Amino acid sequence: MAQGWSEDDVRAVRTAIHSADGSSLLAALRSRPVRAVLQLAGDGVAAAAARRVPGADAVAAEFLEHLTARGWDGDAELADRLRGSAEGGPAPLLRPLPVDLEELATLLEGDLMYGGGHLDLTTGDCYPQAIQWLEGEADAREDDPDRWLYVPCHGSRPGYRDMELFIDTLDDDDLAGRLRIAITGRGAFRRFKDVLASGDQAWRDYHRLSDERQRGRARAWLADQGYCPRLP
């Protein structure tokens, strides 16, 4: 899935997004399979289109085509944002937050005992449930719903489904067979990653797929609460 993307390529995309450099983002996406980074780069492309960066409308249209065809969690929400930015359509009725979808995804997924947490609606910061709070701060967090949004933990099942989906994308039957064995029973995540550790490209492909799906699930959950990530 992520063939054509090196770690340096992904880093260039992230750097352009964080610096709100639309031209550099479009350059980083050029001549590469954008389907692997739709959720990662989509907000940056929407921002570039809204600012009328040359070439942004064409990239936004390409993103829209892939998002519509793929249909993963969060893809419809991102597609609505791109339509509003690139095509001048109605903007989604969601309040923007300066939240990092990757950080939000870590609260939503993982160990049910330690996962979950709170999202600060004034700053977009994510606080894990396990963080130690002073007593007064903890009370304020519970009593101020206008500032704090509780984030539940959905457990590891979505991540397990990501592993299954990745296996289905593989052309290497031998690797696919070993991975199917690895995800059977307890310790599936550790064994899965141990098998992938022998192949750098396979590991990068899985990481890109997993990151895309986690970001999408976080985006979809956030939209259900009435919010969206603020454009960079």
C-alpha cells in the first residue's frame, strides 16, 4: 500500500503540514501514491486549497476521488472538508480544534484498563486517563464539560482488524500465511510485529495503513462529538 513512500518522504509531508507550507506539501505529494497518506495529509491539502495555493485544487480532487473509493472510517468527514475548501461547497458544521489526531487515537485505542482520557477543548491537548492529577484539578475536569471532553477507550479490536486488513493486501503468500498464524491467540500484536521486523518495506507498509486507519477513526469520533481538527 505504501510503496513509493520512504521514511524521509513521510517526514517531508509531516514537516510541510506542521509549518503550514502548502507549496512544500504539494511538492512532497507529487508523483507519489497519495492513497497511502490521505488522512495524514488531507487537512494540509484542504488548507492549501482554501488559500488558493497553485495546484492545490487538483490534488484536493485526487484526494476526494481516493477517499470516496476507499470509504474507511473518517474518510467521508475528510472528503466533506476538502469539498468545502476546494469546491467552495458548504463547510461542515463542526467546531475546529487544534488537536493532533495521532495523539487522540492513542486515547481511543489500546488497553481497556489504561486507555481513554480527556481532551482539553481550549487547547486541543490530549491527557491519558492514567495521568496523575491534583485533587482540585481532577474535580475541575469532571465539573467543566465546556472545557473537558471525555475520551473513551475502544480497546484493541480496531487495531486487530487493521492487521487482518493488511494481510489481505499482501501479494507475498508466504508472508501472509506467517502473519495469519501470528495473529492467532494471545500475544497477537507482538508476534505480528516480530514477523514484520524481518522486512523493512512490509513494516513501513503496515505502519502507513495502521496510521491512516487510526487517524480516520479518531477523525470520525471527533466529528460525532461536533468537532474537527483545525486546519494547519
